[in-house]
Amino acid sequence: MSVIDLKTLYESDDFEWLEATIKLLKNRQFNALDLENLIEELEDLGSEKRNAVVSLLEQIIRHLLLLEYWTSERERNQNNWRAEIVNFRTQINRRLTTNLRNYLQENLNLIYKDALRFVQEKTGKTVEFPSECTYTLDQLLDLNWYPD
């Protein structure tokens, strides 16, 4: 299969293109690769992984904030919030790599701000939440940690 055929295949059936590309890579037929689309797919894959862990961390923060600060709803919702925290922590820990962990650490304050905006709206802006993140990344990822 030529590079031109691969480019056409990519436009019509990206899954079949992926299978053909894997086969070429395994057979070390590097000169037949559709490098332009391969590079784009690899960049997208990295972005998807990064976005997935950011989203999971944001969910963890949201639920911890609700659990810790929305006292009028705590009794009714705490079991659900804690279950969601466990779920999101389990998922993020399965996906986490050293590079993704570093990315989360570097962007923790931005992720917190997004989570904060959500919980402020959810609570009708009736709850005082910290304006800055009071949680460490280690705490957020720890399956057993909850605020006092």
C-alpha cells in the first residue's frame, strides 16, 4: 500500500488506516507510512490522555469541596460524593504516568479554579469555598484520604 493510498484510507476509514499503519510499523516498512496523519493521531492521543486525567482530577476536587464545605447537603449526599471520589480516584490512578502526574501538578491551581466555578454554581454561590487549592496532589490521588 502506498502513502497516497493510506492518506485516502485515512479519510474514509480511520480504523482501517490504523490497522494498516500498525502492520507497516511491525513489518518495518517505514517508507510506506502516512507520517502526516500518524503524527496528528499521536498528538491527539497525547491530548486525549491529558484531558482525561485533568477531567478526573477536576471531578475529585469538585466532590471533595462539596463533601467538605456544603454542610447543609452533607448528610443527604455524602455517601454518593464519597463513592464518586473513589470512582474518579480509581480511574485516574489507572491512567496516571509520571508525565501526566507532572502535568497535573503544574496545572493544579487552574484545575482547581475550574472545579471551584462548578461548585459555586451548583451551590447557588451560598457556600464559602477557599479561593486557592488547599489540597495537595498526593491527597487528591490517595484512595483513602478525605478532609477532616
